Amino acid sequence: MPRKAQTESVSDLNAAPGGAAAVDRALSLLSAFRPGDEALSLAQFAERTQLYKSTVLRLLASLEHARLIRRQDDGRYALGTEIARLHGLYAASLSLDRIVLPVLRALAVTTGESAAYHVRQAQGDGWVRLCQFRVDSSHVVRDHVRAGDLLPNDRGAGARVLIAFGPEAERPRGAGERKLYDAIRAQGYCALVGDRTAELAGISAPVFHADGSLAAAVTLTMPAHRYDARHIEPVRAAARELSGTL
């Protein structure tokens, strides 16, 4: 049985009420980095967190597996690529909400339907569709997706747009689907009824970065019986407005 530490660790002193001790300890390793630190040694982690080196090693293994930490050739540990990815998402969300939400609100008011901003998010060897922003319809009958929800990446108007305007190598090779995505790219939008579920319809258009790469999809969703092709142009206009702003 390991002997009890004479001095409480940083994670013990700042433990989350009702939280998990192992998570508190792992997070204390990330918090050990200070301005100017490029990498830390095992001894530095132990000194700054007041954890045993054996405990630090186990926690570092988990953090390295999650790409939150990376081990350098010199044996020291630096912050991993996942930190950069999360920072990018965080920074983007801080600026994007002030840009995207007013456009989505205006689209929802104009059409009376729910407007969303969908992005591709890496997951494992592939990707998922993330509903990053959402403005609900005022109708009682609507789909109940929330910002932060993950949706299918192969069904629904938003997913189809993210595929059609995303990396060409990731598009399906079947003749039927290839024809569908060619048509979406040619017309600049996707409008489908009953694709994700039989009861829903969607209209989606791509949003582009300044360099022409795909940023997201603006998607309008509604019950299938309320589908209205007149909403296509407002969706495309919203996507163009955001493309000119990002």
C-alpha cells in the first residue's frame, strides 16, 4: 500500500466537490504548465503538483493517450495536439457566436423554421456533424436538436452539404450518391425531405472561409409537411452573408 503523502497535493487542495480524484490529479498536471514552459520533466511535475512520481507517470500515460500531452525525445513532456484543437474550437466559438447567431435569428424569423450552423468535427479516424449554433422555430411542432448535439454525418441536408463541399476523397464512390453530390455542388445547396428521418425536411447551404475552403453548413429544418421551396433562397442568402464575414 502506498504511503500517505506528508503534504497534500495541489489536486487535493483544489478538489472539485463531488468530482473524481483521478480527474482532479490529471488536470493538475496540465495546470502545472506556466508561461514560458515548453516542456516539463517528471521531477518538475512531481514538484509542482506534490504527487508521487509513480502517480504522475500513470496520469501522464492517460493524458498522452488522449493527445493532451506528448512525450519528447529528451524524455520531457509538452502539451499535445488536442490542446491546440480545443483552443481552436474555443477561440472560434467566442468570435463566431457574435457573427453566426444574428444571421440564424434573422433566418428563423424570415422563414418561421429552425436555423442551425453545422460543422465537421474530427472523431477517431473520421468525423461527426456538430450542431454548433441553433435558433429554434417558434412553432410547437419542430425537431428538438440543441447546440452541441452530434448528428449523423451521412444523412440530412446539413450532412450532405458538408460531404459535397468537403474533401473530395471522402465523398462516396457509388454512382447514385456521386450524382447526388455533384448536383448539390452544381446548385449550391441541398433540399431534402425525409432524409434523416421521415418526418423532417431540411435545406442547407455551404459557408466558406476567406480562402474558399468549407467552414460550415447553414441548415433550416422543419417538419416534412411544412417544407417550402421558397425557403431555399433565404438559406442561401444567409450562407453567403456568413461566407463574406468569416
